[in-house]
Amino acid sequence: MPRTTASIPPTIRWLIAAVLTFFGAIALAIGLGRIPLPPEQLRAPLWVVAACGVSFGALGLTVALEGAERFKLLRSSFGFVFLLSFATVFNWIAFGPGERHFSGQTTFGIGGDAMPMPGGGAELTGRVVFGIVAVAANLMIAVPLARGIARLLYRSRRRGH
């Protein structure tokens, strides 16, 4: 049975791609110092802001190239750049030095009332959540790379090199 995927209508796809790429460009410009912001407005190093910009921009370009078979390699490359920059940001949030400030609410049970997260536990909870996503993204990068390297080694051994 052939694999089918739901296609995003081209107008919506291009709109999503444009918005992602636009905000990625803005974040990248901030991260590179082209759009200066007062340091007190930033809660992350400039390189993290730039990585967010790269992530959004690469995702926008990946979405834009959806369905364009002749650009499959380029689309895959943008997807890989997205995943690398995304993982970098989540790794910094979860495991990087310094204090993190998280806010949010949690509910207990179905239809439970929202309860604010306690201040002291918010940083640990936030780091754990971002850490889970970071580890998942790291695995999404490492596993295919390891498989590719193993395939190359296997092929070279079969050829007697």
C-alpha cells in the first residue's frame, strides 16, 4: 500500500513558510547584532537568539520546499539545519549554565483547576521538560548519523578497503 500524506494547500504552505522565515530573519538579525536590543531585554546570549533565528528560518524554507521533488536534497538539508539549531537551543535551556525563569500553570486531573507552578520548582520543572525535548532531538540527530557511518564502514569493508 503506498504511503499517503495529507498535503497543506499551497497558499497556506507559502504563508506559513513566509511567516516562519520572516521571524527567523528577525531573530537572526538580533542575534548577529544587526537589530540592537538593550541587554536587559534579552534573557539569552546572542548566539542562542541567532540559533532560534536559524531554526525558524530553516523550518520556513523546509515548509516552502514541501512537495518539490527536484529540491528534495535541499529540503532535507534545511530540515537537518532546523533540527540542529532547534536541539542547540533546547540543550542550552535545559543544560546550559545560569538561572532560567519559567512560568506557567498546571492542571491535575480532567477538568482540574489551573494551579500556578511554585517558584522554586519552576526552574527544575522547566529544565526537565526542555531536557526531555533536547535529548529526543539529540537522538533524532545521532541515530541517523550513526547508521550512516555504520553503513559507510560496512560498505568499505565489503569492498576490501
